[in-house]
Amino acid sequence: MPRFEWKYGYQTNNKIVDLQHKYFLELMNRLYDELSGSADQAYQARLLDELFYYARFHFTSEENIFLRHLPHKFERHKRLHDHLLETLQGKISDLREEKIEPAAIVQFVVEWFFTHTITEDVQDLLYVEATGH
């Protein structure tokens, strides 16, 4: 899997969100490298726990921005985040039970990150930054 680099198209112009998204990209790069380089299932699960907890932190930050500036979109955005966290937690449990490979989890997170960031976050947060709402 190629390394993920920050691109202009991911930018929301919100300093906090962009900083967190950049770190998330680096975390995905590190996870891919570490997961493919280790067969230690406990270590793999802990790395994925780190991803889960970071995602939860980031989602709370982002949801607070939505609550303050786009309250009419808050509930929908929170539901999207909650669904991801539930799905991710299930996949981490599946890894612990040897029902899934770590690469499948990374692929899921990568696809979700790029789809959600570009279609939801960028569109809505650029609006907030442009209008000052």
C-alpha cells in the first residue's frame, strides 16, 4: 500500500480539523507498516485500539465544530461517526478472535477516511470557514 500524503483536496481550512486529519493520515501509514511487519496479534490489536481512540477523540472535536456552526447537520454527522466507531470496534474484536486480517481493517479505515473526509468534512467545513458561521 502506498504511503498517504496530505493533499490540498483534503483541506477543510479549519486548523484543528486539518491538523487532526494530517495526523490520522500518518497514523494510517504507521499502522500499515506496523501491522504488516508484525505477527503479534496482541500488538496488532493494541495498534488498532490506538486508531479507535484517536478516531473517537477526533470525532468529538469535529462534532463540537458542527454543533457550534452547523447544528442542523450535527446529528447526521454524529451518526456517521458512531457507525464507523461501532464497525471499527467490531472489526477489532474480529481480529482478536482471528476472524479477520489486520490488512482488511486498514483497508476499511482508509476507504472510510477518504470517502468521509472528501464528501462530508471538506464540503461542510469549507462552508463554515468561508461564511464564518
